[in-house]
Amino acid sequence: MLKKGRDFIKYYERLRKTRIKHGFTQTQIAERLNIKQSTYAKYECGTRTIPVDKLREFCLTTNTSSNYILGLSNNYKYPD
């Protein structure tokens, strides 16, 4: 369940944390998503919404649950 107020999870913060946790640079992730690094940087800053297909590819690349990225779950791992 989404949290309200100051506890609301910002998906773009989890994008950044997940990318760093897995040792990727923005450029490396952008290459995997087939986009420019500047576009990916906007996803992480929250100035541009990540499209569903790019979110899916990000999650597959980092083996991360999309529910975790979106703040719907605290379970980080992508289900087997």
C-alpha cells in the first residue's frame, strides 16, 4: 500500500539507490535501456516519468521488483 505524506516513497530515489547498489553508472543503465544518459538522469531526478517498458528493463537488469521501485513493497528481490 502506498504511504501518504512525508513517508511517501519516491520511485526515482529507489531507481538511484538500486542502480548504485548494483554498481552501475547512469551511462551503463542508459545503454541497457537504449536511451541517452541525460534521459535516464531525468528519471532519477524525478523530472521525467520512466515509461513502463523502461522500468521493466531496469528491473530485469538489476533483478529488482517493480513493486519495490514504485514503493508498493519493501521486498527488494525480483520474484523467481
